[in-house]
Amino acid sequence: MPIYEYACTECHHEFEALVRSDSTPACPKCHSQQLEKLLSVFATTASTVSAPAMAGPCGNCGHPDGPGACGFHA
């Protein structure tokens, strides 16, 4: 069942409804069937997760023995 957004022309309440093809929705606030179907806008989010930085030869690798313990430090 698709979800549609509606605005009631009687009380101006906006709502979403799961609607079957053989049914007519009614406003949940005033129960009117005088509805206007709204243009649905879906949200997307930009990914804020970044890839971890590459470990460098200066102890950035997180070796438990501390900087230089990983063998990259000359």
C-alpha cells in the first residue's frame, strides 16, 4: 500500500495515509473526505561518514606500545 500525503480542504489539517486502491481516505481530525493530494517530498541525507585516515609512520596506527612501536618509525 502506498503512503500519500493529504491536506483537508475543510479544516486544513495535513496528514499521511496508507491508501488501498479501492478506498477513499478521510481526514483524521474532522472526518471529511474533501481532500487535496499533496506532492510528496522524500528526504535524503548526505553521508557525513568519512573514510578513516591512512596510518602514517609517526605512530598514528594506534599500536598499543605507543608511537614508533609498529615498525614504521625509522
